[in-house]
Amino acid sequence: MDESRQFSPDPGAVPRKPAPPPALCGFLLLLLLIFAVSYVVGAHAGPVAPGMHGTGTSKGGGGGSTGDDMGNMHGGGN
């Protein structure tokens, strides 16, 4: 084989880092923009149910649901 035909990079050239395709960058930017807009709209709209509280456990024991309600919900009453 002829060794003069082998590829030898230019010694002064800076090797390029592999960059993601522009379409992927555009998609990620659009996705970020959509999430940002939806967050702002949701924050502006406020809570869905203003009287609703978190799912924390209550210390008082009152207001808890018993197992009797579940039978009526599914139509399995006596």
C-alpha cells in the first residue's frame, strides 16, 4: 500500500467536539418554552379547588373515612 495516501490531520487544526444536531436543540428549546408558559398560566390561574388541603395526616382522628363508605360507592350495599 502507498503510505502517502493515508489521511493525516493538519497539525495546527483544532479537533471539533461532536455537537448535537440543530433539530434536537430546537426541540429542547421549544419543550422548555412550553413548560415555562404552562407554569406561568397555572400559577396565574391559581389552585383548582381553593378549599382543598394537602394529604397530610390529621392528629385529631376526626373527619376520617371508615370502610363502610366503600361498599356504597361500588354499589355493593346490603
